[in-house]
Amino acid sequence: MQDLLEICCGLDIHKESVVACLLTGATEVKPASEIRTFSTMAPGLLELKTWLQQCGCRHVAMESTGIYWVPIYETLEDESYPMHLLVVNARHIKNVPGKKTDMRDAEWIATLLRAGLLRSSFIPEKCIRELRHLTRYRKSIVHDITAQKNRIEKFLQGAGFRLSVFLADTFGASGRNVMRHLIARGSIDLQGLELCLKTQTRQKINDILISVNGTMSVHQQQFLAMMLDHLEMLEMHLRQIEQAIEQETQKFEAAMNILTSIPGIHTTAAAALLAEIGTNMDCFPTSEHLSSWAGMSPGNNESAGKRKSTSTNHGNSYVKSMLCEIAWVVASKRKYYLSNWYWKLKQRKGAKKAIVALGRKLLVMIYAMLKRGTFYDEDCFKQRQKQLENKRVFRMLSELHRLGYQLSYPAAQ
């Protein structure tokens, strides 16, 4: 291997310690190696940073070991002394098995870095990472709210109250009023139900009365009150998170306006996408690189001339799930070109593969729009659709000529 760097450092990261290997020397000779072990506590990380600065090291590589690399990365990320930090996938730097020690791992990482053989994972700037904390936390809270609603529904079904049979949303205004009435009194009559139901649900009041014709014990009333209070607490917490996300996204107003111009993308989805892919598309050489990183590209699995499974590769699950959610929304809007494209592909590939394909198409569009700073324009798809129609007409005419048919065209008037 031909060396490219004169000074570099490789870090083997663990929960309680960091093993650092510093390689120094000219690229034409064998480098000198210095190995030290530091604590992952704040004083130990500051000592590591000071040591690297004193040695004049500006190139550092580390494995993406769980979440343990994050405090080390943020400690070394200093504007006053900029370093080129590489967080590398452990699969790409696997050493020879049977000869594995912490010191050898650190030295192997440093050796690969010195030769320029390491490829860094995508780590966005700090403001994007802070937004990512909020959007990912919001998703987990939404999952908690859904789980809590399922618990309440399961409890109501076990207690003999079938609200969900006649109410489209058990946790709407009418459903919550009924549950609060049951918590207060243990049962409900026709007069109480009339006060609880809102708007069109009053039309099914007799059916709903039958579905809640029962009595709750004191224990059931107290237990339902605890679960409903916890649900409302989670919903209030969700509103606080969304307010924090709204404040953070004000820093990226231009990018947010570009993403929300796409049909099916609201501010929540736009914030989630920006938190994962960032606003600077120069980090990805092409849209294909971004699609592969997000797990929206088919994998390669070929042996002996036979192609095996081509399922999508592993990637960023947050981007992938959000793109699929957006694709389902776009598919329901039949007046857009993207929706028509989905329904055509669905006939040949099925709904699931078509949704993934539409999600990838959306990601390629987002890449181009953010890179060029342009907004979504449906007219460009109309021009493309006209080109495809002309191509289809030409193909059909050519087929008729091949089969021996003589075509006559009406005289121009």
C-alpha cells in the first residue's frame, strides 16, 4: 500500500476506554507508531484532544461503535483546530480473524487511514444533528402514543365497551367525552350520551348506547383514568417536541420551502428528511449514492452468472420509512404525474415494489431540487408525458408497418 499521510491517528473505541494509535513519518519510510489508552470520561477525552493537537495530527479515523463514538467525535470537532474526522463502518475495516487485540485494531485503522483506504460515513453538521435528535424522538413518542391507545382500546374491549365498532376514531372528541363520563360515573345513559357525542356521531346514538351499555367497577374507573391521563401527557409532550422542531427548522427555511413544494410532503415530513440527509448535497457525489445510503436501491447478489435476491440494501431506516409514507400519500393524488407513474408500475411489479420505486424517485427529485435550489414543477412532467406519448405512437406505427398494414392519413384542411 502506498502511504498518503505523514501524520494520522486511528481510534479503537469501547465503552470505558479509547485506544489511540498515532502513526508519524514520511510516506516513503515505515512510520513510527505510538499507542496510548484514554478514558471515555470528559477529562480523558480532553486529554486525547490535547495530545493530538500537540502532535499536529489533523486526520483521525474511528469505528462507528454503537453510540460510543458520538462524544469522541463532538470533542474532537473544534473550529479553532479543525480535524478531518472519519467515522467508518466496521464492516469495511475488518481485520484478519484470530489476531484481534485493541492495540492491533487501532493500528490497523491508522494504517488504512494513512494509505487513504477508508471511506467516511455521512455525518452532517451539528445543527442538522440537533434537529435529528428532535425528529427521531418525535417518532418514538408517536409510537408510544399509538401503543397507549391500543392499550386503552384493549382494556375497553375487555370491559365490554365496544366504542370502536361505531366510532371511526375512539380517541376523538366524542370518544374521549364518553370515556371521561365512564370514569366519573361508571356507566352512561341516553341523556349523558347526548351530551358527550358531537356532530355526525349523534346519528348513531342508539347503536353507541348499546355498545356502552355496561357498568365499570371502581378499579376499572381508576385504571382507565390512569391510562387516559398518561395518553394526554404524551400528547402534550408531543406538542412540545413539535414546537421545538418548528423553531429549529426556521434555520433551514429555504430548504423547507423547496421540500414542501412537492405534493404529499408536509412540514413534519420535510423536517424529518432534512434531519437525515441535511441540506448540503455535495456530500453525495450523485443521486445514486444518496439512494444507496438511504437503502432505496436494489442490492447486487450475483454468483456464477446467476442473479439471486435483489432486495433493497440496508440503509437509513428513518429516511426509507418516511419516503414510503410520502409515496403512499402521493399515490392517492391521482391528478399528478407521479401518481400515474405509480399506478402504471403497480400493474407490473405490485404495490409494495411500486411504492419503494416511487420513494426512490422522490429521493432523486429531492436531491436535484436541493442541489439546484429549484422548486417542484408539475409542468416539466407534462412535457415528459407528451414525449412518452409521441414515442408510444411512433412505436405503434412502426409495428403496423412491420405487419404490412398501409396507413392513410387524413388530408390537412
